[in-house]
Amino acid sequence: MYSNFAPTNLHYTMETYNYPDLKILEEKNSFYKKLLFQSPDLIFQFSITKEGTLAFPFLSKSVLTHFDLSPEEKFLDAFTILKSRIHPDDFDLFIQSIQKSKSNLKEWNHEFRAILPQKGLKWYKGFAMVEKDERNTVHFFGKITDISSFKLQELQLKISEQRFSFALEASSEGIWDLDVKANTVFYSSQSMKMLEFEAKDTIESINLWDDRVHPEDKNKYLDDIQLHIKNKTPFYENTQRVMTLSGDYKWILSRGKIIERDSNNLPLRIIGTHTDISAQKEKEHHLLQTLEIVSEQNSRLLNFAHIVSHNLRSHSGNIEMLLNIIADETDEDFIQETFNHLKTSSKALSQTIVHLKELVEIQSELVQKKENLNLNTYLGKTLDILGEEIKKNKVIIQNKLCKNQTIVFNPAYLESILLNFTSNAIRYSHPDRTPVIRYSLTSNKQHKILEIEDNGLGINLEKHGKKIFGMYKTFHKHKDSRGIGLFITKNQIEAMGGKVDVTSKVGIGTTFKIYFYE
């Protein structure tokens, strides 16, 4: 087939062969023809003369099936056939590729689409060696292969990758792929982005991630991986804190599964995902804080109920007793004296109700009533109230407080706290030595710290440490122990934003430290 230029004249030179040689040539010719006919590819010779004439001096018969050519079409010129079959969007690039190989005499390698009458759209790949003869005609010797099925697979793979990539972006999950032997990991762009590195796919040492895992999470992180490697778990899953490029930590959920093992069942490749769950962890933290607040409020409510029950019961019992005396007594002077006691008790009850009202306001946070209180003055009141017990038990009081030392606190709570700790120190004094209670005040940047130290029985903190401030928890067999005092006291301290610690040794004594905010 030639272009619309005049066909080139063919010149033949007659050569003679003896019979055996001719027989061999015929056999070879037959063999090559069979090879060409069996080949699914289009074998061709394509020539361009120096005048620009296009011709196909040779085409294998498969050209008819390749390009749906009719018997009449195969006699058309080369340019017309190419133009009629090659996709319009690819034709110019096809011609340019031919011209480029013709100019530099380098092999031709090009992919193009064809639109065929019966088969429709097809993809082809052409390859040819390029030579120039003595007449400056450039010859292309090569083949054209149908790559439509390959292109379809390539397109489907590309679509799958795009879907997978979109799904990953939408889910904000990173991908990691560990090469166990090389000890390197492929990290997807999303994984790198989580660590605040440049958001691009990369292959790095496994240490890039491992070295950034929080020290407190490291052992569990490595143990979980080993459990999966040893086939103890069907997949690997771990939550760890990982340090970002800025030095902050993020909570990351890592999942993975071994997908390839060697003949000894050792892992060769592990693939998994990274999920940033920092926001979820933050919500969990806030939820726990809320639960703690609710629990603390419930404890304060119970605390208040016990204070009301204890204080009002004392006053009501006293008033009831005085009223009974007045009802049974006939001596006017004694009745008057008892009535005066009744007025005093009534006044004390009114004062208690006022204090309880203040406590309600504090617990509901309607009023945060705090005053600058002289600690020595309030300790003096406590020691006066417990004067008979101190005298009876021969307690030595060592007051190391300065006269003018003050704290900002609620008056009613401070009275209750000093009373509870001091009465406990007396109640649980050691029977074999004189009780000593020491009071001192130190400070740090945030707190003033009141220490109340005794040399009493002490508490086994290894056994009772977690429940020492619990309600109805007692640690010594004492007839007056109800397990209320320390519970109430701790809640009173925490209600005002403070905290309390305890150190104790059995048989030596106990020290309580109450932290008041400056």
C-alpha cells in the first residue's frame, strides 16, 4: 500500500541457485510465512521516501483482522487507511512520533487508540526498528500489538486506586506497610500528616514511628505487635500517644495484619492503618471529668446530709431534754435557769441553720464564701471544745503556728476540719505512750499546707490507703468509730478547691497535710 503519491518503481536482480539451495530457501520461506501467519501481532514494514511518500511494502495478513479492513480497503493508500482508523485525538501524536523516529533514526515506540467499524475502540502499541537505505528512504520494521485488555485492566486498577485514595481521604486514615526484613515502612501521606510532616507518601525506617511513641505506651505497643507476630491474636491493634513534629502528642489507633510469611512462618510483610483519635480521647476525658464532677457533687450531697443530721440531732436532742426538765420541774428559779439554757440552745440552733444555709450555697456554687481566717484563732476554738478530752488523755499539744498566719477558707468548714482531725488523733492515740499532736504551716508556690501530726496507732496504708477517706470506713476497733469523719473532712476540703494527703506507719503515727490554695 502506498500513499497518493506515485508508487516507487521496483527493480529486481536475477540470481541463480542450484536445486538444493533453492529447496532450502523455499523451506525457510515457508517456515517464516507460518510464523507470520500464526503471530497475533501485526508485522509490518513501513517506508517513507525522501520525497515524503508513505508505503507499506509488507503487511502480515493479520492486518485485516486487526483493523477490520475490507478486501477493497487494503488497496487504499497508507495515509488514508491510518487516518480512517486511528482515533482523531491520537492521530497528530501518532504522526509526530513517526516523524521523530524518522529524524533521529531511533526505534519507534508508541501507544495509540483506533476506532474500528466492528470492534469499536481498541488500544494498540507499536514498536519498530528504524533504518535508512542508500536512497534516503527510511524503513520501519516492527509490529503492532493489541493492548486493549491490558489498558482495560490498567483503567480498572486506576479507578480502584482512585476510589481507595478517596475513601482514605474521606476517612482520614493513614496506611502503613512494614517490610519486616528491611525494617522499613511505607507511610501514606495521611500518616505523615498526622505527625505534622510533609503530607506525601514515603518509605522510612520503622524507628520514625517507634521512637515517637510515648514512653508510658511503648511496652504495650511493642507487646501487642509481638502477640500478633506469634499468632496469639488474629490482628494487631493498639492505641498509643505519638509525638508530632511540634513536640505535642496525638492519640493514634494502630491496626495491622500479617499478609505474608516465609517458610518458617516468620512475618515478611504487615499492612495496617493509622487513625487519629485525639478528638475522641478528648471527649472521653471531658466525659470522665463530668462523671467525676457528678460523683463529687453526690459525695458533697451525702456529706451535707450527714452534717445536717449530726448537727440538728444534737441541738434537737438538747432542746427536747430541756423542755422535759421544764415540764417536770416546779422550782421557779430552776425553771428560769433551764429556760435560759433553752434560749441559748435555740440561739445555737439558729446559728447552725445559718451555717447550713451557707453550706448549701457553697455546695450549689451560688456563693463561694471564703474569708481570710486566722488559723491560730480557729485552732484555739477547737482545743477549747476538746479541752476535757485533751486533759483526760494527757495530750501534749505542740502548736507551731504563728499568731498571724491566715488562710482563705470557709469558716464552718475550717471548724469542722480542725475538730475532726484533732478528735481522731486523740481517739486513736497509742495506749503505751503520751499522745502528742503537732500543728505547723508551710507553703509552696500554689498552696499553704497545714500539717497535723500525731504519734498514735497509725494506719496500714498498703491495706487501707485507697479507702481511708471512704464513707463508713474504720481501721481500728474503737467503740465510737463510725467512719464518717474523714469522709466529711475530705469533701469539705475539696469543696473549697483544696486537697488532703496522708502518710502513716502502724505503731508510729499519722500525718495529714491539708493544702489550701493561696
